[in-house]
Amino acid sequence: MRYFVAIIGLVYAIPAFPALADSPKGFAIASFNKAQEISLNVEGKRFVRRVKPDRISFTCLNCRSTENVDLNLSKSTDGAEGRFRSGENSIAKIEAGCKSRDPACSIEAVTINGAVGWVSSTGFGRFGLSMTSLFKNGDKLEIQSMAESREAALTNARAALDQIAPIIVGKE
């Protein structure tokens, strides 16, 4: 009798497998363990990298002052992606929060192959800071860029967005 119940259970479970196979995919890269080909190129700057499974850190060797770019992979479990996609947490709302801390803060929307998010530019003490958040089906990529000026931080962040984020996000 137990075998009969198990077989009946399998008959009902098998049709559910295609639904599992079609579930939304997050990023193409879930870990930086095999990220040998990932590098950061910004005109006139020489970056070295340090790789951990969930993080790549780039440091400029020939810059006048400290310039760093960090990329962090994680899961988005706090509902931020859903609030952003639905418009509940809009660019205007995010920018208003940022401007309350720094009136010169700017935020703009970013989309890459089905991933959505924003990039910000603000001050951080005597440094410039650019922070990016990208979401795709529960995966989250954060890019933090710090440099001597806002412009340099944003330039480095945009280079990471253009060169590295599409590799991580993958195709739509």
C-alpha cells in the first residue's frame, strides 16, 4: 500500500517539474570563485584585484590618492527589488532620502539585461562615493566606488557597470 501511495504521489509531482525548470533566473554569476576574466579598466589607472566568493575588490595602484571599487554579490531578501520594480520605492524617493543627507546627491535608474536598480553619487567626508544597487530575480549586486572626488568615484563605478555588471547579470 505504501508503494502505491508513493507512485500516486510521483504521478502528481512530475507535472510540477517543468514549472520548476522555468522559474526566473537571477544573475549568471552567483560567485566570484571562477572570475579570472573579470578586470576593471579605467583610462590612465591601473587596478589590482582581490577576489573572495561574494566580493571582488579593486584598488588603484597609480592614483594620486586612494581609489577603490568593491563589487558584492548577495541575495535580496528584504523586498527592495519588489518595491523598486513596483514603483513603491521610486528614484525620486531614493534621491530625496539621499539629498536629505547631502544636497548634492544624485541618483539615476540603471537597467542591464533584465536587472534593475540605481547608481548614486554623493560625498563621504572628504571623498566622493558612488553606490550602485542592481537586482534580478532575488539576486543583488552592490558596487561601491570611493575616490578623491565624486567625479572619479562615479567614473570608476560607471566603468564597473559597463564592463563587469553585464558579465555578472548575464543575458535576459
